[in-house]
Amino acid sequence: MSYLEYTVKSVPTGPRKILLLNWPLILLLIAVASVGFLMLYSVAGGELRPWAIAQMKRFGLGMGVMIFVAMVPIWFWRNVSAVGYAVALILLIIVELFGAFRMGAQRWIDLGFMQLQPSELAKITVVMFIAAYYDWLPARKTSHPLWVAIPVIFILAPTILVLKQPDLGTAILLLTAGGAVMFLAGVHWAYFAAVITGAVGLVSAVFKSRGTDWQLIKDYQFRRIDTFLDPSSDPLGAGYHITQAKIAMGSGGWAGKGFMQGTQSRLNFLPEKHTDFIFNTLAEEFGFIGAISLLLIYALIILFCLFAALNMKDRFSSLVTLGVAMTFFLFFSVNMAMVMGLAPVVGVPLPLVSYGGSAMLILLIGFGLIQSAHIHRPR
Amino acid sequence: MRRKGQEAADLSRRFTRRALFLGGAQMALIAGLGLRMRWMQIDQADEFRLLAEENRVNIRLLPPARGQIFDRNGVPVAVNEPSYRISIIREEAGDPELVLQRLAVLIGLSEEAVAEALKEMKARRGDTPVTVADRVSWDDLSRVAVNAPALPGVSPEVGLSRYYPLGADFAHVAGYVGPVSDYDLSKIEDPDQLLLLPRFQIGKVGLEAKMEEVLRGKAGTLRVEVNAAGRIMRELGRVEGQPGADIQLTVDAALQGYCEARLSTESAAAVVMDVETGDILAIASAPSFDPNLFVRGISVSDYKGLTENEYRPLSSKSVQGLYPPGSTFKMVTALAALEEGIIGPEETVHCPGHLEVSNRKFHCWKRSGHGNVNLETSLRESCDVYYYDLALKLGIEKLSAMAEKLGIGVRFDVPMSAVARGRAPTRAWKKEAFGKDWVIGDTVNASIGQGYVAASPLHLAVMTARLASGRAVQPRLIRSIGGVDQPSGQGTSLDFNESNLRMIRRAMYSVSNHSRGTAYNSRIIEDAFRMAGKTGTSQVRNISEEERRRGVTRNDDLPWNRRDHALFVNFAPFDAPKIAVSLVVEHGGGGSAAAAPIARDITLQALYNGDPPLTAYPEKDRSRIRALQERLKRERPSTPDRGRA
């Protein structure tokens, strides 16, 4: 069923929409963000500055943006997703060109008042665009090789640009979230089996490329992988961070050391304690109980998205809802796996908790889309 | 339309299936993350907690205060003084060069010091403090403290540092401390953790080195919480260490100072011993040096000056210097002969000026000969032939046995550096050392303390004390350690025939009191403090035939380092001996002229506990002595007697 088949009557209009928001989901987001404020207050040594207060302001702004996005009918967003995708892609190309003039990684465009990270923008626009594509595509063409190749190219284009920055974390996110939308859209199983087989082959190729002149990823990324595989190989260098992060987490025990009592974070053994490794501070100070509670809230958010998606009648709404949920899932699961020593450190923040504006804003826009789809679903 | 509807329904069902599948997969991964948390935070929690504690808690050593050293009257010889230093931490300084420039202006640092500090900072981790200025004055320290806001990363530190208030007087006795070197560590098995502390100082030479274990003390520990940069956040607990034990010497700082001053123009050594207890009252070696230079780190030019001086200021001649004792050894030969019954006191030997032994002529110092001499006259006038004769009858083994009984050839347990053993030669020794047989001429030479006989001033003082007391007096340098008195060096009787001893002492008395005695000019006329002594002039080498042809016959014609050593030993007062003195003036010439007058001054100084009245000296010496006393007073205005009261 396409949005054109909506009976306009059944779609709510006006301020009544506020009441129809998925409030439990909003409360869960606020709960997660509050955990973030608390931890940012703690790692600053019991100070609102420099992080907690700024994060609160950003979250307030983000919530405003989310409500705004939610108020706009979902079919509007469907119609502009191609534009959004194009803008993100062009910005990624611009960044790539700028990066050529400088040494090393160049990931943002300085707008003067804020730094725009096109890769963050891509995280949401790719999902939107692929969802819109399948909304448009007639059902019987779904698994036709030609019609499968087109979204694959749409996903790979930004992924490759991001990988060149280089930003492995975002690349994995784009690829997996885009693939998830394709999977949900009903593309034949065999394609995914083939891709997974191919990915295994690619990973071995990456490792084989090491030290040759066609090396596929940068040296520091190789080192991160080495460190991940054996943190003790470099206890005072790159492995130091992950070792200290694990110590922080493990030493929290059942109930933790108490709020603001985490020695690992308070004494600066923990690296990046307000961004990528904030979860370790939580786990150190509130123990297993605190850590598992946050994980459960995240799980609830995923489940709420799942049920919301199952109640939506049009393809764009449901695909975008689960696509955003998948992105969100990837954020927190990759971050947690990374800080618990299960994955290499690829620089993915803990969503809504880690200090930082771009990722939070993008995710809240994503949840705005989910809310819009929820409000404007046919009843 | 209907088919389309069918397709849409299929698609919707497929979406639901796949959404549930994906959701299930997500939940499974979340469960995996949960299990990982459980494993880390519950199963492995204890291990991680231990690691976190190891990170957080740092145990630091608290260096103990080093034991101090005092003289027999409590005058401080080696003390600990607070010393202030200024260090800088690069990470906190921001721009270390700018900060150092400001600091240089503030407390007057040299450009080299600034460059040195910058170099060291680059070589070390950014959070390590680097010392910029050591031993800064309190004023400079306050200036730094006041200007702290303009000097980020700069911090004043207080530590204890060794100081020798009496300077050169005790340089050879107390020695000095210095920073622990790799060489020091290589010598010590299982070194104390303390030694690994930066800037920790250990005894390098002298008493400081020999008594290191006693003086060092035990380290305390401080448990602190540190952050990742190693900065101390707070103290968790403290276990106080044990300061090193204080040591009180037997040496009298005033007398020691007098000896050093009296000898200062010579290359000489003097030892003053208490005859009764073996206490070393003074043990001087001149010239000396300021040990404080070494504690601070001596400059290359200062060090060069010390090593290139031909008077060898760094050598502790009183225990380390070995000299042929010359005629001061004659008491040994005489006592051995008396004890063996080889000669009676009144028996005479004819001295024609030489003695021919196995076709070789051994000369007496007096070419014209002494005529008939007995024990007293031979010692008084230092006739050589008399002793040649005794030694030939005695044999070297008995002679050396007596020498050892009197302390020559024994390594005394005195806690100073490089204490020499000396030598009382035997046939077996020569065989082993040179692979040659003992010849009769060796015995003849040994009888007058030449040839293979070697003794340090300490040996000679012990010998004199043993002659004066008849007991095996042992030298004692340390009176008490940490308030615990050390055993006296009184010793047990040597079981000599008392009348033999009396005869020797009587003969020694006439050396410095009979008008024909070799030390008559250096007599003491105060009846209560009369001294008995013996001069010695020991040859460094013979005047060669060629030199004789060139007209070199007199000592003064030779270059300094080939002139004879001047020696003198004595005890006083004669009636009730209290002190024994030995004195060696390297290449000083004759014992009676070069050594005996100094020994008399030292003896009187010791007996009077300060400058003696001029009436103790013979009339004709008094004006000279007064001038000398005044000169020494001027040169040493602050005779250390602070602790006396």
C-alpha cells in the first residue's frame, strides 16, 4: 500500500498530533539521554561544565528538531529523500576533495557556526533513500538482479567515500543499515548469502593486502585490529586504552564503585571517557546493574520501533522505521562491543550518551521520522 | 488490481517475517552483550578490581634521614641540611622555554643550566619532574614561590642533603657521600630499593662508605593514590621508616683541626692515640680537601687540581700511606733482642761507622761511628750498627714476630677507606712475593726499618701505644653507634718483661730529653708532660754512585719526591702515658728536624686540650712557637669547640 492510497480523513491533523506521538519511545530516549547527562556530570568531576550542560542543550535542541520532523507528514519526507541523499553524497565528495589538500583525515565541513559531518548525514539519508526506492519499486521487481544492483550502488557510493576519509565505523554502519533495509524490503535470501560469503573473502583479502602496495586500509586501522586481537601486545601504546577500559568495566563488579567514585575514570586511566568510552564509566560506577539497565533500555527502544513498524501499513514508513532502528542498534552494539573488547576500536559513540552533537542530532532526526510515520499511519 | 493486492499482501507478510527475524537477531546480539557484561563484571570482577587497585595505588619509598656523625665531644662532623631545589614538569609548563627564561631571570640561572634542563626534559617523559637548580637559597626559593603563577609547572622541593661543617678536617675520616652510580649498584647484591631512588646519596669513601648500612637507615613507605599521569592525588597511608643511626667518633675535632692546620703546608700524616683505650684522638692527612665539593658534584677543574697535586690531597696517608719506618722501628729490634735475652741493657756493641756482612758494607748514618754503644745510647743517638748486630743474632723471623706483636703488618679494623696492612717481612713472604730467597742483607736492612718493612702512621701510633702500655691496644675510631658504646680498644697484656719495656721507654725518654738525643731540640720542659720519642729518617732510595760523583750527597740537593721521609713517634707524659703520637712528613728530610717539632706541638696540644702555655717549651723556642700559634689562630679563626660545653 502506497501513501497515495491513504484515506486522508484517517490521518490526524493539527495540534492533536502531539498527543499521538509515540510517548513511551520518547520517554525511553529521555531516559537514555539522562544517563548520558549523569555520566558527563560524573566524568567532569561533579561539574555540569564542560560537558553535561552543553549536552543538555543539544538534547533539548535535538528533541525540538525531532518533534518538528514528526509533525511533518511522512510522505513529505519520502518525497525529499532523494534530495537528501544527493546532498549528503555531494558533501561527502566535497570533503573528499578538501581532504586531498590536507594531510590525513578530513571528515567535516566548517560552516562557521558548526562543523557539518556529511558522513553523519549519510547515515540517515541512505536509509531514507533506500526505503523510498523500495516504496517506489513494484513488488515483483524486488529480487530482479538489475533492481538489486541499483540500491547496492546507492549504498556503496557513500560507503566508499566514508571509507576513504577514513572512517571504518561509519562505513560499517552505512553498509549494514542499508543492507538491512534491503533485507526487510524482501530481496531474495540468496543475495545476502552471497554478500556474506563475499565479505568473508574481502576480510581475508584486506589482511592479505597488508604491507603490499595495494593495501586496502590504513596502517593505523591495521594497528587497531592488532590491538583488538591482542591488547597486551602493546600495553603502553594503543592497547593501553582498551586494557584500561576493560579494567574500568570489570572492576565495577555487581553494583559498581558508586556515583563519581570510579577510580579508573576519575584518575584518568580511562581514555576518551566522555565520548567513546563513557559506557565504561557507567559500568565502573554503577556496576553490572547499571550497565545491563542501559542495555535493556536500548533493547526496549529497538522493540518499540519493531512493534511500531509492524503496525504501519506503507512500505516507506515501516522500512525507514526499522532502518533507523537498525542504525541506532548498530551505534550502541558496536560501541559496547568495542569498549568491552569484543570489536576493534572504530570510533562509534554510544548513542545519546556520548558527548557530541552530530550523532545525537542525526539520531533524533531519525526518531522524528519514526514518530512521523507513527502519527501519520492510516488507522 | 487483484493480483497487485495479492502481491502487496505477500510483501507485507514477508516484511513481517523478516522484521521479526531481524529483531530476533538484534535481541540475540543484545543478549550476547549482556553475557559479556556478566562475564566481565561478575565472573572476572575480582581480577579487574585488583588491576584497578594496582593502577590507582602507588607505594613510594620515604628516604630515611641519614645518621649524623659527631666528634667525641658532640661537635657535628657530618649533618643533614635541608636543601631546596627547583624542578619543572614539562607537561604543565606549557612553553618550557619561556618558563625557564623567566626562571633564569628570577634566580640567575646560567645559560648552560637552562640548556641542560631543556635537554633533560626532552629526553624524559612529559610528566617527570626535571631538576633545574639544586641547592638554591631560601631567598631564591621564596622568589619562585611568590612568582608561582607566572611559572607553570615549576615547583620548589625540599630534601635533605649532606653537609660537612668542618670541611677538610674530616675529609679523610668521614669521607663523603654522592649519588648512587651504576658502578655502586653493580657492587651490591640485591640492592635496597632506596638506592634506586633518584638523587639518593650513599657513602662513597671513608666512614660514610664503610658504615653505609648503619648510617642509611630503613625506608618508610607511603601509599598514595595516583592518577594516570603519576601525579599524587591523596595519601592513603604512611609507614614511617627508621632514620640511620648517629655515629660518635673517638676523634677530637679541635685536635684534628689543629693537626690538619699544623701539617697543612706539608705532605704529611699524623695519628694521636689514647694509650689507655686505643681511641684515635686525631688522624690527620695533609693536605686535605673539602668533601662538600664532592657532595655537590665536583667541577672538572677542581677535581683535576686535586688529582694533579703531587702532595696527593685525596690520599688518606694516615692509614693508606705505607712508609719504611726507619729508625722508629729500632724499638722493635731492641725489644725483640731483650725479650729473647740476646743482649743485656748494658752490653755494648762497637760501632766503627759500618758493619761488613757477607762482603757487603752496611753503613751507620754516622760515618765516623758511635764507638761503644749500649741500648740507651744506641737508641738515643740512633746508631744503626748496634741494631744490625742485634738483628743478625735474632734472625728475621723473630724480628718480624715482634713487629707484628706491636702492630706492624696487621690490618686494623678501622672504618676508613683503603686501610693498609703494612708489612713485617718473613722468608716465606719474600719467597712468595718475589720468588727469591731471603738474604742476610735483608735482615740487616729490616733491623733499622728499611728494606721490606712498611708501616702506616696508624701502625706506628699503635706500636708506640703498645710500647707505652705493654698491652695489645687496638685502635678505635667509633665511640658509639646510635648511643650504644662500642668496645674499648684497651687490649690485653702482651706479656713482655716489664723491666725490658721500662728500658725501652727510658731510652726513648733520653731521645727527647738527653742533650745528645736526636730529638733533644724538640723536648718538652713541663715536668708533668715530658715526652719519650724516637726520630726516624727513612730513605726513599739510595743516593747512587753517579749522583755521589756529581756531588749530590745531601738530601736537600735531591728533588722533593726523592728526599727522605721524616718520621717521629712518641708517647707522653713519660711517667703516666696518656697519648701516643706518630708523625710522617713525606720527603721532609731528617726526622729530628722535620718531624719531631711538629709531633711535640701536637702532643702538647692534645695534653693541654688546646694551645699549651709557652712555658712548656724550652726558652729559645718560645718566640717562634708564639708566632706559630698566632699564625694558626689567624688561619683557623673558628676552632670548632661549639659542642664542648
